[in-house]
Amino acid sequence: MAKQSILVVCPGRGTYNAPELGYLARHHGGRAELAAFDALRAGRGAPTLSELDGAAKFSPALHTRGDIAAPLIYAASYLDFLSIDRDRFEVVAVTGNSMGWYTALACAGAVSGEHGFAIADAMGVNSQKHAPGGQAVLVLAGEDWRVDPALRRAVDAAMARHGVLPSIHLGGMLVVAGSKAALDALEKDLPGLSRPPLRLAGHGPFHTPLMAESANAARASLPATWFGRPEVPLIDGRGKIWRRFESDAESLWDYTFGHQILAPYDFTTAMTVAIREFAPDRIVLLGPGETLGGAIGQVLVALNWLDIGSKDAFSSRQGEDATLIGMGRPGQREYVV
């Protein structure tokens, strides 16, 4: 039987929440890689992932903190990637959203699994070094999962009036960033949205120039020698494809700790390029969680991919012959492991 081709998507911050507590133990307990990650954290006096994942209760103040959330999410995603049945599936490309870029680097083979963990772990700390500010999620898509261009223009104009910057283009959503005062002013000046803006607790003004201190810390501590050429195509937050024999390791390092931190991350474009260029049989969203599934579905609707032209068409397709497989969703995970 011919292998099915898959595009692998690595999620970012905000995907390890209360329902995900125990995810590592449930799906990856006893793996040597998890023990190695635990040893790296224990070696510097930090609580291990197994201890954090095995807590009696989920603590928003603890588990969503950058230096805790980033390594937990990386470990869950990377170990999910290693669990995919390679006898049945061929990974044709890898991409990620925001912090998921660090996981994507490891999944694509541009860095080793342990170096990928060290990067995610360090960036969880570095991400807390920034100018004052935070992020908010704006839902631009209507009930049909399509975005009205006039609404988008009105939102862009309001952002410009208050100095709020785009942070992540996320399907039918837009993550914006800026100072608290700027975000407060924007929220009062927005046109009517289908949902109120959601301020992301514990998040900094990611993917904007306000993260310069984080970028400087990364460049000073995370060496370019860890980077190599990806083994499978890797799509970044601009939609650029890094191919094995066309990629320069130094340039990949420079993007990762430069543009990727300081400029908007366009997950919509990354997914669009990946789907059009590689035409995968399935899209596999690694765990933990499945919150990125809606954004991926909105990209498919915008592309009218496989005649998926609406939210209802996406839901119908998922029920019949799922295009998107979420490894964080029971009932779908079993299909790929």
C-alpha cells in the first residue's frame, strides 16, 4: 500500500491547558527522549517536565508561564511527531505556528531533538524579556469562517491609529500586539467583531520590534553551530520554503533569532504555501491540544481546498474522511500513531 503524504503542523503557546495536564505521561511516559529532556532541566535546577505534567492540579499562573509552557509544548509536540507511523505516512513538509517554529526545526531535522528542546526551553525564558506590552486575539471571520475585506481594512485603520502592531496572522483571526495602553485604546475603537477581543495572559508583544531584548539574548546564547540543513522541506512564518539542498544553516539561524522574533508571523501564508506546494493527503496537527484546528480549517476554506468552501463543508469532510488529523484529539490520534 502506498504511503499517505502528510503536512505536519507544530502548535505554539496556549495549547497546554487544564485538559492537557498529564499529556506527556499518557502518551509518552517511559520514552528515553522525555527522560533526556527532564535531565536537561534538572541539571540547571528547574522542575522537570514529568513533575510539571504530573501535577495534581493545573495552575494557570504556573503552567502558562513562558519558561514552563514552552518546554512542555515542545516535548508534547516533538514526541507526538516521533510517534507517527512512518510505514503508513510520509512527511512531505513541516511548518509551525509562532513558538511551534522551534519544534518544526527539530521535526524537519534542521536541529537535533535535544537542541530543539534547548532552544524552546531557552526561548521560554527569553520570551519574558521584552519592552512592556502583550497580545490580544481578534476574531475577524464570520460564522461562515470567511473574512470581510472591509472589516479587515477597518481593523487595520484602528490599529494604525493606536500604534498596535500585527503579531500573528492566524486564519480568520489576527493576533495583535502593543503596550497595554495601546491595546486598551484599540479595543474601544474596533468595529463590531463576532467575538470580543481576547487578551492573552502571560504573553508578551511577540513577533514585533518590542521583542528586541529577547532576540539579542537568543543570539548571544544559542549558537548557529546547532543548525543544519532540514531533511524535509520546512516552511517558515513568511511562507519561505527551506529545502534540504538549497538552505544555508547560518541563514536559518539568522531568521530564527531575527525576523521570526521581531516581525509578524504569518501562519496563514505558511499553511497556504504548504498546502499548495505539497498537496498533502492529510494535515497532521501535533498535540498538545487542538486549538489551532480552527485556524487551519479557516485556511482550507479560504483556499476552497478539496471543495471545502465553508465551515459546514469542513465539518462534513472531517466527519466523513478527515483532511485534518489532530493528535491532541482522542479518536483522531489513533489514526496516525
